[in-house]
Amino acid sequence: MGTKDEEKLVIGPQKYGGETAVVSMRMPKDMLAELDRIAAETGRTRNEILMLSIEFAMDRMEIKKRED
């Protein structure tokens, strides 16, 4: 796994459209405050920032097989 500063999440135009589904999650309040700060700074919604962040992580994710 790389370092935190290896790649940056660049916020550009929306990529996904179409049907959506509602997902609920819990997060620390300080993380939510940071999410709100980023949303305000970029003019994006919480949802957009979360979607971009998840997409960024999934595109760079490496799944290791379990060793039995």
C-alpha cells in the first residue's frame, strides 16, 4: 500500500449518473466536519465528495487473498 501523499483525489466533473440507491454509514464527527469543510470549499455536496472518494479508493484498491 502506498503512502498518503502518493496520489491526490482531483475533483472534476461528475462521472456517474442514472439510478441510485440510499446507503447509510457511521463516521466520526471530526471526519464529518472535514467532509463538510471540503464540500463547502469545492461547492460539492457531501454525497458528491463521498462518491468521488469511494471511486478513487476502489480504482486503486488491491485485494489480497486470504491465506487459509
